Amino acid sequence: MSLTQAGLDLAIELPARGSRRVVGELHRQLRSAIVGGRLQPGLRLPSTRELASTLGVSRNTIVTAYDQLLAEGYISARGRGGTVIADFLPPASHRERARKPSSQDLRLGPAWRGSYRLIPTAERQDRRFDFIAGIPDVQSFPFQVWRRLSARALRTAARSRAGYGEPEGRAGLREAVAGHISFARAIACSPDEIVVTAGAQQAFDLLARILVVPGKTTVAVEEPGYAPLRNVLEAAGARIVSVPVDDQGIRVDRLPQNAKLIFVTPSHQFPLGVHLSLARRRALLDFARARGAVVVEDDYDGEFRYAGKPLDALKTLDRDETVFYVGTFSKSLFPALRLGFVIAPPWARDALVAAKQLSDWNAPQVAQDTLASFIAEGHLARHVRKMRKVYGERREILQSALARFCGDRLSIVGIGAGLHLAADLSPAISAPPLLDKASEAGIGVDSMQRFAAGGRKADGLVFGYGAIGADRIADGVRLLARLMKP
């Protein structure tokens, strides 16, 4: 209904007379017109009697809507001057002069300026051949079992107060994790040493909070290495030193002498895929002990090894309380779960728990209870065994296809483990234009340079095989080989 005859160039549509929604709809539409600028400040509104007659509603309906707008500050009453639209915004000239706060105004640290998305999110392209690293085969996960256990956890929560939980994690989950890693990774620990986190990324963030003194602490990271870790350390104000990796893992002899924090992926280096040799492991622990440094072991996919049993964790050799072990369920289960854990030395546990509580208080309890049952009932061990076979077969197919179609253009590096395979490219092939062609052809694959901070001269490719079926691998490699030709 147009209000032109009531002095307003505005259309109002109200529910049928008698509906309880009439007042609310009238208030909403008038407020929207005021906020949107259709009703300008100073404009006189029709009297309540006049507007009631025009709209065909009771005068009390108009009075109630006007009173609500008056209480909210959108209109003002001027006695005999009637009811007018309030000037609740600053003058236009002031708005034109206003500027958005800059990073300097907000005192943002350098790690946060100019970047709002430090790591990729779930927004991924649909690809014909998806070789992107770090993605497990979610389709093979037993979600029907998970739903049953989750429903049970919800029923238990309904019978309790369902309040805030322990920042270190649910006792049942910590006990289950301690039992799991004792046989899966040969780590003997008690549930009290475990702190549950929202995946490995939060574990890195919490460790940076308690171990890094901004602008002072020197932190050694692998080169090439896991880029999101570097982002966390930069945000914490660490002095980052990149240390090269060769076929035996991180070069311990190249560690900076003043390093107080060392991040490593010893069981399956990311992204090169090599493992830290026993001699290097001992040298690394000796270095940490002699200089009062600590080591953070990122064991992101150590359960998946296809030749022999999985390598023991570095934490297994630690006798001096220098190693923090970071585990995650993103690769063995599914990334959306967002649950991981840290095994912390006793001297650091209280600080880590306090940092966790300050960060998000506690991890979701229903998810924790579901995971605890999933582990305790043997579903995790069965799923890992099943996927170890699936991924092992895919890796063999990928290796065979690369040798057959690209053997003269790249060479595979690293051990048979994890969910990805790294390969050095021939010097005659430049990765950036190749990746552009691959993307246009519907092939998703990573460049080694994506994980390097600039110290690695040779370029290469990183092939994930968690998100692509075995029947698609050879066709994808064959197409990529054609794109490598001049």
C-alpha cells in the first residue's frame, strides 16, 4: 500500500488485519526506510490518526510502532511540531572525511598487515585429477560408526550438565590417545602428559605462545617445510632461521647456535618425504640438551608407512624432557574433526594448559567423547590398517605412472610413507608455467617452491594421493607428462 496520500512516498505491505505480526512488520519497514535513507532526517511523519486511516489499522497499532522507533532513537517527538525522522547519523560532510583505520591505527603487528588468509581454506576447485597434498580419503571413512558413537556421546551429554570442560581435554580421550600411541608410535606416556588441541595448527600456536619471546627467541625450521607453521611463528614474533634438509633430514650441523626452539618432521619430512636418520636424531637431541633448546616433533602422518613398520617417533629417544610431540587426527581420520594433541614435558604442561584455556577454553566435548570411543573400541586401528593398504596401492600406481610417463623429466625422492610423494624436476622444466598449464587442464598439483622460503634452488612437484582414486592416477600423470613437452 502506498503512503503517498499520507504524505510519504513509501510502500508498506502489512499482514492481514488481526494478525499479531502487524505492529512488528510496520516497525520493521519504517525502520528499514529510515536506515536506508528513503526517509530523510527532519521529514515529518503522518500523525498516528492519519496513518492509521490510510493503512486501515487501529490507531494503537501506529502508536505502538512509533513508540518503539522513538525508544530506538530513529524518530523524535516535537510536540506541536509533530513526529520527525531523527538525525541519528553524523553529517554527510563528516562521513566523507572519515577514513577506515589502518594497521598503524590498530597497532597491528607486522605478521598481520596486508594478509587476511594465511593458509588455504576448504574452498577448493573441482579438478579432474586432484593431486593436492595433505588431503586424506574422506570417502573411505566409516561415518556410520562415527554417527552411532556421536549419538551415544550426545545422549550422555544430555544427562549431564553439558558445561565447560577441562582445557587439557577429556580424561577418556587422553587415556585413549595414550594407549593408541604406545603401540602405534612406541611412545610411553601417561594421560596427564597429553593436552588436546584443535588440530596440529592450534598446537603450534599454543607452543609459540609459551616458548617464544617476541623479537628474541630464535626458532629453527626445516627448508623446505610446512608454510602454516612459519605463519604461526611470524605472528608470535619469533626470529626464524631456515635450516636445509637433505636425504637424511634436517642438517643438524647447520642449526644456529642460539636456536632455542627447533621444529622438525622426523618420520616423514614435509614435503620432501625423507626421514631423519638415527645419527641425526641423536645429534639433534644432543644439540638441544647442550644448549637448553627444545624440539617440537610434528608427526602429521607417521602411521602410514608402506615398507616395514612405522618408524619410532623422535619422542621415543627423548630422555631429557626436551621434545614436544604433536599429533593430529586430520590425516588418519578427517580434517573437519579438528582434533589433535601435544605430549608435553612435565615442566611445560601447566603453561600449555593455561594457554589452551586462554585460547578457547576447551575442545568440543561431544567430538572428544566420540573420538575416545572410536579409539577405545578399535575403530581407529582398523581404519588405519585399511587405509595403509589403500594409500600404499595408490602410491605404487603413482610411482609406476611417473616412471613410465615422466621418467626422463623428474626423479622421485623420499621414503614410501605418508599421503604424498615428492619429485625433483629436470632443470629443463620450469615449474610455474607447468603448473599454470596443469591448472587449466584440471590437474591439481603442488610445486616444491610453495613450501620453500627461498633457500632451495632445485624445484620439484609434490603429488598427494589421498584425494584421487587409484583408477584416476595413471590418466592424470599421462596428461601431465604431455604438458611437460616443449
